Amino acid sequence: MTEDELRRVQHGPRPDEQPVGLLDEVMGHCPGNADTVLNHCREVLRVVLSRNMEDWPADEEWGPLLPRWFVEASPAPKSEEEGRQYLAWWYGLSYEERSRVAQEEAEAGKWSVPDFLYPFKRGPDERQWRWWDATVRESNTLRVVVEIEGWPYAGGELLWLLRASGAAEVEKTV
């Protein structure tokens, strides 16, 4: 599954390829740099999706693996205790509550590198979206299409990726 997503990040879906789930659009409003934003998103996702789940790097090992601009755009991670408390709270939420909280967090600010990577680390079934395709409509607009299982879905890490990559504003269409 990750190999298919990685291929779609790099080349888009094959002409005969059909999504298993539903498709949703995420729009990136860019200050004349939509091509750069898309290239940056691809750069980060190529690194993350090419990692083997059984040999996942530790949080502190990601700095040299990810593009420097992405690491510098991301805030410092939570302390270990803050992380434990957050995860305990997160796992107590329903699917719908997780989706709502992820949306609110994505709109509210920046994600640390470990927070961004967490859904990827948990595996493809934990993340509620998969990259399907992306197109630059004009220099100010990037359209990213993601495959989802249903609405609402948590996609805060995707919204952060777009903002960290240079989009001024990001919005889910649904």
C-alpha cells in the first residue's frame, strides 16, 4: 500500500487506477509558489513513505533525514511526559473527535517533526488519508487529492506539510 502511495506522490495515479476509498481535495493557496510547494511536499513524503515500518527511525534520527527547511519550519517537540499525556488523551477520543481535534490543531499552528511523523509511524491503517494526486492550477493554487475512508477524517499532518512547504493558507474542501 505504501509503495502505491509513494508512486502516486512521485507520478500521480496510473490512468487505469481507481481509488479504494473516497477522494477529497485539499487546496493550498500559495503566494506565487505552488510549484515549489508541491515539490517540497513530494520531497518530504518521499523520505517518510520510503521508510520501512519495521526499521522506523527514532524521533531524534529524523532531523538529518528530512529536508532542512522542513525541520526548521517545525517547532520543537513536546517533552516525553507531555507526549505521553497527549497520547493518553488522544486514544480516549472517538474517531469523530480525533478528526475534529486534528483539524483544529492543524488550523491552530505548527506541528513538530515527531507529531507530523506519528501517523506515518503507526502505519498506513492509522493515517486517515493517502496521497492520490496533485496539480498546480496556477502559480497561486495547488490542488491535492487524497484518498480517505470517510468523512470527517484527520488530516492535520497533511495541512501542516502544505503550510511548512510554503502554502499561505490550506483548506479541506469538505
